Amino acid sequence: MVVLISLLLLVMFPSLPYWLPRAVVALRTWLFARINGSEAITVPGDLFGPSRFMEIYSHPAADGRSRGAALSDLFWYWLSPGPEIHQEHLEPGPRYDEVARRTRGILRMPSATADDLAVRSVEAALPEQAGMVRLRDLVMPVWADLYYRVVFARPCPDDVRRMIVANADDVVTALKCCGLRHMGRRLRLTDHLERVLDEVPHELPGSLSRRERALYLHGTFFTTAVVQSSEATAHVLMMLARHPEIQEQAATDEKLLAHVIEETLRIFPLFGIAHRITSADIALEEGTSIPAGSVVCFDYLEFQRSGYHDPDTFDPSREERPTYIPFGVAANRPCPAWHLAPLTVQGVVRELLARFEFATSAGHTRSLPNRGPCLMTPRAAPRARLRRPLMAAMRVRDRWEDVWRSLVQLFLGTFMVWHARRLRLCARYFAAEDGSA
């Protein structure tokens, strides 16, 4: 019997990368649903198809962001400290309006200025390295530098850049359930921002206290902006690394590069799900409605696949994109960086393509938990003679890392969901606010 079990394990072991990660993801999804409950209405989903997505998303009553959703406890947990001040989680009202207005003001700039920021940040913060890299790690210092320049209108000191990167990496690692939170890294950045708050040349929200203004800068610019820009850049470079012929053309064709970015963000939207809580009934045609207090989850991934022929195929030559909203909808809390982000991502990618060639054989998924393994070669250097063996080794390493990573995500993700529900950061905040009213 022992021999039989040993033989069975020996046969199964080589196949682990092909089935275990998928099985663990399915188990994790089931566990998360059990812990968080099944309160949400998903669009597109069983009740409402893609054709109703924009109608529901744009409805004035789909305006709640945190209050009343169990999911909010989890997102507040991951984005601590200061999720109650984060623009993405403020409830509609005068405070949100003021914060959103100030954010737009800080991000508003001419296209030429945005492009210049991208060039300067690549020159200042791109690590002097080549060979095997993780793309998200490679570009995060660039985005830390860029958004420091946006907020403070000056180059970012090296020690502050490291602090910003440590914070952003900690947040995104926890979000992907690949590591636990390290609140010390996050609070060090908040403390620093509070100390230098008077050096910000922009007008900050006047309704916020000094500490809250530091938390506002922390969450909006040095967490969300740095994380999402790093993820977007890594996705684009991974896609180009998998399509070398398009990479060569995009290195000198700005129009094609813009289409590459659009098509990449269509296939791999940065937000998989955005949830809203309805503040009133949403009456739809045919007598259907969504009751007040419902949690509506807008599935970007499914929506941006609808209406396309062969939607999973990367095709930057597509002339039409019938369902493409990488920065949300204008009628309902759109991303304030909808103008700045595409320009700066294109500028950073263009500068990197001018310096390096990228190749990869690693897996590429929307959540990018592997951080984008890639072979980065200076354009002036001869192509590595061991390129093919390196690609084979990368593929094998990535598959086996996925086995271990999926188990880590299952364990840490389950713990963090449980811990978040135990702390109830969002629910307790609004309970205290209601009690003091």
C-alpha cells in the first residue's frame, strides 16, 4: 500500500503546475464567497447582461461606495491606513466633491508636461539593471518618482522614493494575497507626508485635518496611483514581450503603442470588480428594478469581453472598442487620472522600449501575481545566445512558483478576509459616525 501511494504521488508530482493552481483558485473563490456572503448583484450576470452595464453604472442611485457592504470591510483593511479618507471610498456628499475636485486640480496638466514627467522619472528612477527582472518591481520606483513630482513639483529624494515603493508594494502584495500587511511601512510614509505637508504647492482639501490630508495624499497618489500605474505598465510590457513583432513596431510608432495600451487594458482591466451600493431603487425597463441598499458589482473583465469577435485575442489593430471603460464612467466617480494615466504610461513604455527589448514565457493573468517575469536586454547589446534556454527555464520556474504561490494565497487570503471581517473597519466607522450624529 505504501509503495502504491508513493508511486501515485510520484506520478502526480510533475503534473501539479497544470491543475493545482486552478483548483486552489476555485477553492479560494468559494471560501471568500462563504466568508463574505452572497449579497452582491453582479453586472453583467444572471440578472442583467452587458447591454445594461452602462445604464446601471451611470444611474445616479448607484452612488454609494462603502457604507452597507460587507466587501467594504475587506477593501478598507487592505488600504489602511486612512481608507475613510481615500477618494475611492468616500461616500457621496460635500467631502467627496471637494476631495475629487482637489485631486483633479493636482492631476490637471498639459499633455506635453505629462510626457516630460514620464521621461524625467524614467531617467531618474529606472534601476540600472538588465537580465531577468520582475516588471512590476522594475517600474514601481519610476511611478513613485513621477507622482512625487506631480504632488511636490520637484524630483523625489532616493530615501523617500524607497519609502513610497515599500508602501505601494506592501499594499499590492496584500491585495493579491501574496503577503500580509506591514503597517509600519505604511505608517512611516503617512508620518513623512504629514511632516512635509506645508511643502505641497497645491491646494489640499480644506475640510480635512492635517493628518487626514496626509492620509489623502498617501492613499490617492502614493498608493492607488503608484500601484495601478505600475500594474498597467507591467501588463503592457508583458503583452509586448509575448508579441515581439508588435514590440518592434511599437518602439517607433506612437499611434500603434497607444493602441497596444488600449487593447492590453481591455483584456486585462486594472479593476476586475468595482462595487457600488444603491442609495435608492433603480427602476429599469420591462418592470425590473434594483432595490435600494443593494450591492452591485460591476465586472469589468466580463464587460470588456462583450461585443468583440474573439475577445481574448490581443489585436491592437481593432478599429472599434464597443465596450471599453478602463477609467470608469464619467457619470459615476470616474478615475481622476483618466487623462494623465494613458499619457504617462505611454511615455514610460516608450522610454523603456527605446532602451531595452523584452521577452517572456511566463504566465500572464489579469491579477499578475507573478509580478511580470521578463528577460530585459539592452538594445545596444547582442541578443543572448542562451535566450531559448532562458525562456524555457523561465516557463518552468513560473509554473512551479504558481503552485507554491497559489497555496500561499489560499492561506493568507483566507486569514486576511477573516481578520478584516473581525476588525470590521468600515462597519465600525459608520456605526460610530451614526452614533455621533
